[in-house]
Amino acid sequence: MLIAAAGLSCGLLLWSLHLYMNGGRLFEQRWAPLIPLVVMAAMEALRRTAPRTALITGTLAIAADQCTGGNLATVLMFTDVVYAAVLYGTPASARRIPYTTGLVAVTVTVVLLVWWQNAYALLVGVLTAMVSFLPALTGAIVRNHRDAAEAARLRAEQTALLAEMDRVQAVTAERTRMARELHDMVANHLSAIAIHSTAALSLDDAATTRQALTVIRENSVAGLEEMRRLIGLLRERGGTENEPAAAPRLAGLAALVEQARVNGASSGLTFTLDAVRARTEEKLPAPVELAAYRIVQESLTNALKHAPAGPVAVVLARDPQTLTVRVTSPYGSPYGERPGPRAPGSGAGLVGMRERVALLGGEFEAGPVTEGDPEVSPVASPAADDPKGRAKVWRVRAVLPAEERTAES
């Protein structure tokens, strides 16, 4: 509206001073130049809301203006209407208008050269190009820059969104890993503490109470050490001093089984470890050994929580490509129900074991198996006097790659 008002005011000033552009006039009336001027000013008001309508009507107005005395303000406003039609119009119009105005300028120049056959035709052609083609070209350049800036802004927003999604996924994955590590490290010790503290409270026997308190103290100290190791892993350290302790390895399985034997002495569970070494001295990657250690640890914890009295067998088999971890424990009859206190479970242990194996690209299964399963260790196989042949053994089986790889690879 400001551009329209300013153009109309300047046009009226030029008209009042009799400053015309054309010498020969088709319409000699003094008021004739005002009609194209007012129409062009009205089209200026529509330059953004209806650029196509403004351009068509403005083209008719500038053509009519050439049949009158002519007004410089009308011509200048027409150049702005052409510019706005390219800048604010549809993409198709923005592509066509520069070519159309350029063709019009060339056509006018050629026709006038053939008709007049003098240099004045070239001047009119140049003026025609300046009034129509140059504003359209300028609008196309500005629009291209604007579109490029908008595309860059969208790319920046998408990049920021992807970065935020990556950050959220990384935080979620790290929280899941921390929860898994915390559960695997502490659940074993806390389960033993819960079982033995319940036994100490339920039995009025000094020797049993002392033994239970001893086991509780040992598991409390071990749990605190595991927590310190986890805190050391989470804490940021600037230098190489005081690095956190190394992650558990398969060499510590014997001590882990021995600790489970002590914790499960009162529940009638017996524990055995059978580690079959491959004929190679090649070491396993640390993540594979850690996953195997945690799977055995969680399986022993579940046996201490839920298994009735009977044998628990830990079997490790190694070949050049894989490491197989298998833990079997009593399950149901003929062992009967578990005597004595039990610790509650949340089901997070099986989820954590499955996640560990999936991250390494291995295979995992857990559940009851029948007596005749060839992978059930003879040590953990139940008595064969059950005529119904129901599942008697709970088996956890994980096949881990001997070379570290992820599930995506």
C-alpha cells in the first residue's frame, strides 16, 4: 500500500507539471494518462496477494499508457509489478516470465528495426528490456537466492533434528547399558543377602545366624566393590591415572561359581563348572568375555532365587568361530518346590542377557527343556522316574561370536 500510494502521488505530481513521456499521442485528453496511473497503482497494492492478476492488468495498463502522454511513475510501478510477479508468483510463473519478457524485448527490437530502420529502434528495444526483462531477471535471481536460503535452513533444521534424535538414542542406549550393568552386578549379591537375611530371621539358631551374617557381609562387600567399579566407569577422567578396574573376564568364572556355591549351600543347590578350551591360544574380545561372564552370573543368580534343591551346571564350549555358554538348573518335579526363603524377581535379568547377546550379534534362548535334550548336561539331568516326561531343567543358552561384531553388521 505504501508503494502504491507513493507511486500514485509521484504520478499525480508529474501529471500536474505536464511532464509527459510521449510526443505523439493517440488520446490527446489531459486526463487520459491518469487512468493507466490509477490502475497501475491499484495493481501495486495486489503485487503480493495476487501477483499474476497484477501482472496481466499492469501489462494492459502500460500498453494503454503508451497511447497517452505517458507517465514515468506508471512505467516505474510496472517494473515493480513484473519483479513482484516473479518473486511472489508460482514456481511455474517464475520460470516463464523471464523468458517471455526477454522474447518480447527481442521481438520489439526486431520489428522496430525492420519498420524504422534506424538506431532509435535499438534504443526503444533497450528501454523495453529494461522495463520488462531486467525486473523479471532480478526477481528470478532474488527468488533463487531466497529458495536456496530456505533449503539451507531446512537442511540445518533436519540436521539439528537428526542430531537430537542421535543424542536421544545414545542417551537411551547408555541408560539401558547402565541399567543392565547395574542389575547384573548388584542383583546377585542382593539376592544372596535377601535369602540369607530371611533365613537368619526365621531360624533361631546361633550357628545358622552367624553363617548367614557372614555370607551377607561377604556379598555386601562384593556388591560395594562392583558399585565402585561402575562409578569409576561412569566418572569422567581427564588423565590416565586411577583408571577404573578392568571388566570381568572368563578367568573369574571359577570364583563366581565358588561364590554361588557358598551362597546356595543352605538351599541344597550344587554348582559345577565345565569349561572346554579350544585348541587355540587366541583370546576372546573383552565385550564377548564380559557378556559371557554376565550371562553366567545372572543365570546363577536366577538359580539361587528360584531353583529347588539340585545340581546347577555351567558349561562353556569354544571353537574358532563361537563361544557357547550353557547354564542348566533344576526346574519343577521331580525336584519339588524350593525349600526355604526365596528372593523376588522382576524379569529384568533375562531381558538384559538377551540384549547383551543381541548387541554382539549372537543367539540366545532361555526356557525349560525336556530330559532327553542332547545339550542338557548329565550332571544337571533330573531323575528318569517321572512317567509324564515333563520339563525338568531350565536352560540358558547363548552363542557368542569369537570375533566382536554388532547386530547391525
